[in-house]
Amino acid sequence: MNKIYSSATAALDGLIEDGITLAVGGFGLCGIPEALIAALRATGKRNLTVISNNAGVDGFGLGQLLETRQIRKMISSYVGENKEFERQYLANELELEFTPQGTLAEKLRAGGAGIPAFYTKTGYGTVVAEGKEARQFNGEWYVLENSLTADVALVKAWKADKAGNLLFRKTSRNFNPLCATAGKVCVAEVEEIVEIGELDPDQVHLPGIYVQRLILNAAPEKRIEQRTVRSN
């Protein structure tokens, strides 16, 4: 099975429809599938639900999809650094499901593992727990959280082999493996593709069974979200 596609546009062909749910890897601008996001924007599909830690920044990453009003709902843990995100939310133009960051990660992991729900102490007694089942274990209260799955996962990795086995580089791993396993179909954007057998099996972060499509983006922009330098 050939998993390599000639472009981000080709890799998304037949996958993106109005109203679907996507899980998109990244943390801030670190490890975001920027070419795939740009191709997603070009599809013009609307009413999308996007599961992602945040929504990039104004004009880059998922922020591009907010500008074109293609996102109906965000399931996120952080909305800072994006004025358009804030504006749409405060104007009731964007549905937002706030989720604690660790809970968001576990909801994706559980979804990918076929676990429908789990209990967590995080959020009990706060607005996060409103309307959710609570249960006591060993004298402590826990909130029941439903897991998350997506129609399509878009992820960014450093290196892949032709079978789709992925290696992530340092902190850019972040939510990417979790999104990949939670998606019914996973499209991975990578900086290098090598032959099968060239990757040390002990170093593979995500097995290729979770990846259906691959694209090569050898020179991503990799913007710095907030560049901080020492004053002279």
C-alpha cells in the first residue's frame, strides 16, 4: 500500500467534508502540520469541529481557518495568542468546549485506545464539571469525562519511513501521537521520508498502522510564536 501523496492537497482529497471533526496536532506553533492546515483551508469546507490544544495565532496555523470562518467549534485547552479566536468566542460566533490540558490529552488517548470514558479528579467542583457525572473513589471525588475521536487526524512528524512509522522531534511530539490514534484516518506531514527498515524499531514513536497517508514538507516555516531575546 502506497501511503505517500504528492502534496497536501492530494492527501486530503476525498477526506474533508462539511461538518466533520478533525484532531490536529501541535502545541502553540510547535509541531503543527502547517502544509496540511493550509490545504484544509483551501478546501473551503465549513462547519468543522477541531480538536486541538489551541488554534495557532492570527493568520497562521489553525488561525487561518478562524479567519475564513470554516471552524464551527473548537475543543481546546488554551485560547491565548489569537485575537480572532477571542473575538469570535466573545461574540458567540464560535462554539468552544474548554478542557483542561491533561484531560484533553487523556480524552484523545482514551479515544484512540477504544475507551469510551474515564474518571479524573481534574475539574471537580469547577465549571468544568457542570452537567457531568461525578463519583467517589476512596474518599475522593472524580468527574466522568467522555473520550474523543475524530473523522480525520492531521499530524506533524520529523521523519517517517514509507510504511508510515513516525519519529517526532523533541517537544514537537506533544499532542501529535494522541491525535493520530484518535482519528479514523490519519494524514501525517513529515520533513523526511526514508526506506522501510532504515528506522530503528526501538526509536519509532508511532507505528505506521495508525497512519494512512503521508506527505513530505522538507522545509516547513516553523514560526516562533513569541521570540524572546535578552536585551543588550
